[in-house]
Amino acid sequence: MSANSAVGATTDVAAAGVVSPAAARDLPVAQVLNPADTSAVVGHYVLSDAATVDAVVAHAETAGRAWGALSGTERGSWLTAAAKAVSAHEAERSTLLTREQGKVLWESEVDVHSAARALRQNAELAAHLDVESVVRDGRGTTIMRRIPMGLTAVIVPWNYPVYLTLAGVAPALAAGNAVIVKPSEFAPLAITRTLELIAAALPEGVLSVVPGDGAVAGQALVSHPLVRKVIFTGGTSTGRSIVKTAANTLKSVSLELGGNDPAIVLDSAQLDDRTIRELRRSVFTCTGQICINVKRIYVHRSRHREFVDKFSAAVDEIVVGDGLGPATTMGPLNNAKQLASVRELAEQTRSHADVRVLGRKNDPSSWDRGYFMLPSVVTGIAPGAPLVTREQFGPIIPILPFDTEDEAISQANDSEFGLAASVWSEDVDHALALARRVEAGSVFVNTHRMGSSDQSMPFGGIKQSGLGRNHGMWAIEECTELQAISHRP
Ligand code: NAD
């Protein structure tokens, strides 16, 4: 296999190793700040304009035709080579990710490491596309096959940039499509480096990047007539606007959007250390900024006081600071807008509920330089309060009592979102029966998020949490069209 790099525009942080048409056109660049110390510039990204997107699209469309003509097995071999290539320099990219995104280093390591896994698993699945089904009847024969959908845009947010990007890129490539990625303005660096490594191991032009603003580079991709598929992960309102734009050229759109995951703790739940820590992790990982984090907890009234006390004690152990600090267990929020939005919600909540601010500052002297916020636990809050009904996407969690299971299910389902949920009980059969009544794409028992990043489990939301499913053949098939070829005997 020959190998070329094929990245449409790149960051200027360190030696990216790719000379791109966009960079050569002398486009303006924007800064990426460290959320733990906003006086530090981590790097820059190119502000791709519509003309750059046009050029990258034209190039990728041509490359995509040759890529789509390969068999699934052949594409699988390329993806296996890309998985090997992207396993290099993971430590360096993990540190870079924490510096631009804010999360603690182990979370960045998990994120960065997921790229090779997604490529390997999709490499194995690609061969399934070589199997055609044939139906014969008295009239003749029909061959049914999956063909690539066409040039695919993958548009991603800043919280888990590597995992979320590869959740779109790997199946789209396996399905035979060229892919153009638009990373988030707030975490474009580690993912661009990751994509450069992958692109360098694939045929030229098959994988490209157009960093830049959503309203410019993102919009140009979504409205481009040669882009046939958009895989979008981000906020629900952005998702709605993307569907409207994509409608003009009738593109296929897959959406992974916001969530407001409930956790229901039954009177039969075991409130031991493991449960409490698992729930703490489910709430505060990535400083509460994961679509599939627990965002509201309903506890049976008979256990409410005990739960609040134990959970608050565990939350009080959280150490907030720079994600690279060895003692830090929770990093800053990612950006100024996110911090302002969560702070405002916390302020509003104070007027009608009991907000307990917990945890401690790792390095109080650096506090004002970063987007830091201590974790909070909220009680005495009404079910209809904004902190309960909105997606807070930050380190503040409401805990509400319930009297009957019907009431808990009804409150859990009273949401425009339906991404995931969990039920906690020692009686697993009973919890499983309740889980079936929850309106969510994924429901967990005695855990939250288990396997949610596993390529062998479908992942996605119902209601306004999204359209379509990540992972496995479910995602690959969403990047294909079904073609029927019929002939007479
Ligand atoms: P966002 O919607 O603001 O931005 C996401 C991406 O869309 C960015 O790359 C942005 O530049 C781009 N964009 C913005 N406007 C655009 C437009 N008009 N056309 C094309 N692209 C455009 O979201 P965010 O603030 O980066 O991320 C937070 C949100 O993402 C939260 O709501 C969270 O729940 C959601 N999220 C969902 C999942 C999931 O799998 N369901 C995963 C992670 C994050």
C-alpha cells in the first residue's frame, strides 16, 4: 500500500507534519486557550472558509470514488494499517488533549486510545459489506447490496473529540465513503493530530479536516451539494439547524445530541461504596460535560437522606484543578460560555433550592486563571426546576425524592431528551422490568455508561437526543444505501 497524508487544513501547534492547501492559502488562524489557565495559548487552528471547504470537498469526492470501488475486505486492510499508525504518540496527544479540553489526564488517555480500537473494529466489520443477498422467484433474480452513501461530513463537539470523531469516521470509511471532519473550535488540536496520523496511512484524499467556525466551515459542509451524509454530534439546537440546512440538498443526517439522563435509585438499592462511587463517576466525569452523564438523580424517599449524605461525602473528596495535576480528580469546564451557563443555572437554583458546594481546590492561587467550578449537590428542588429539566452539562446535580416507582418513571420520562438512564437496585430482575419502561436509547442497571463506548453495542438517543445509532454494523449501514439489481431468468 502506498501512503499519503490528506488533510485539508491543520493546526500550527508543534510540527503537525502536513502541508495543506488551506494552510498554503494563508487563511487566518484562531487561538486555542488552556481552560485551566486561560493566559496560556495551547495552539491555533485554521479558520477554513467556504472556498477552502469547496476545494477540500472536490478533492475528497474524487478520492472517495476510488475508495468506494474497493471491496469491504480491502478497505478493512487499509483501516487496520491506520489503526496501527494511530497507536503511535498516544501519550503526547493525551497531554495535548488535556491542555486544550481541560479534563483529567486519564480521561484524555481513554479518549485518545479509543481511535485505534474504533478503526480495528470497523476494519473487521467492513468485510460484511462484500456479502450480497440474492432472492430468486419465478420472475427472475434480485441481488441486494450495500453501496457507499457518498462523501460524508463528520461534525463534532469538544468534550470527547477523539472518540466522538472516530465514532463517525471509522464506520463511514468502512462503508466506502471519503470523510471530511469539522472539529470543534474548543478542542481541535489533538483530534487533528489523530486524523493526520490516520490520513497518512490511507489513500490520498480519503480523510480530510476543515477546522473552523461551525457557522462557516460547518455550514459550508452541511449545505454543500456533493456532501451526501452528515454525521453530527453536538447540541440539540445545532442539530435542528443542521437538519433544516441538509434538507435543501436532501442529505442523510445522523444525530447524536444532548441528554438529560435520569438515575433512579430504588428503596432496594445497595448504597455501598461501589454504588456511590459509580454514581459519582457517572455524574462528574469530564466535569459533568458528557452527553451520557447522569444529570438528575431520583431516590426513593425512604433512602433519600442516607443517599444524599453518602453521595455528598463522596463528592466532597473531589479535587478540582488543572487536569495535568497529579492530585486533580476533576478539571475545569471547557470554555467561558459553558462556565457562564452552568454558573447562571447554579445561581438561579440557589433562590429556590439547597445548593451544597463541595470538593476542594487543588491550587487556589491559580483558580481565577481557569474555568474552574467546585462540584455541587442540590436538594429541596422542584421536579420542574430548570436544573432538573435542562441539560446542565456541568458539575452540579439535583437529587429528588420519589414515593412510588410509577412517579419515578413518570418524572424520568418527562423530558424532551431520551439518551440514557439507569436504575439502581439489589433486585436486578425488578430493576430490569423498570428499565423497560424508561424512554431512552440505553438503559443501565446498577451502572451508567457501561459499554456505551463499546463498538459492539448500539448507542444513540430517542426523542430529541438524536437520530440513528453509533457503533457496529448499525453505524456502518447508516453510511450506505441499499441497492437492488434485478434481472429476468
Ligand atoms: P455545538 O452544537 O455547539 O457544536 C458542535 C459542533 O457543531 C462544533 O464543531 C460546531 O462548530 C459545529 N456547528 C455549530 N453550528 C453549526 C452549524 N450551523 N452548521 C454546522 N456545524 C455547526 O455543541 P458543543 O457545545 O460543541 O457540545 C455540547 C453539546 O453536545 C451538548 O448538548 C452535548 O450533550 C452534546 N453531545 C452529544 C453527544 C452524543 O453522543 N449524544 C456526545 C457529546 C456531546
